[in-house]
Amino acid sequence: MREKYEIIEEDLLSNYFLKKIQLKFNIIFLDPPYKEKRLSNIINNIFQEKILNKDGVIIVHRHKKENDEFSKKFRILDEKKYGMSKIIFGDLN
């Protein structure tokens, strides 16, 4: 079976990088530093560059005590807490 995935370790706050991506993804996993507050910018850049498939999911890893403000384009589908972490599942609307 051929694996179809790509790991991208880049600064997603820079929209320049996203403009170069020619693929669309089913799953985007964001693991920003816990203190990063610009998640709306990242979500908006993903939306603007249309790199998430129509039925795709964005998974965000955060500290369980963080109260993040997300872009209005991001719809939270589920949230799970594990130890010190919280995992947020969402899509773009």
C-alpha cells in the first residue's frame, strides 16, 4: 500500500508558503506553540489558499487551559482533552 501524506514543517503564519502548495489535503494537523495566539490567521490563510478538501478536517493541538479565538470560518466539530492537551477537530464553512 502506498502512503499518501506530506509533513510540512513551516511557518504557516506566512501566507507566502501556502501559496506554493499545489495539493489539497483531507487532514491538516496544526501543532503551534501553546502560547501562539494567531490561530485565526493560520485558519484564514488555509481557507484563502483553498488547501483543505471540501470534507477535510483541521485538527488543532492546544494546552487544555487555552481559550483560543478561532476564525469565523472554522467550525468546531469536537474537542477532546488528554492530560495537559486538548485536541480540537473542525472544518471550514
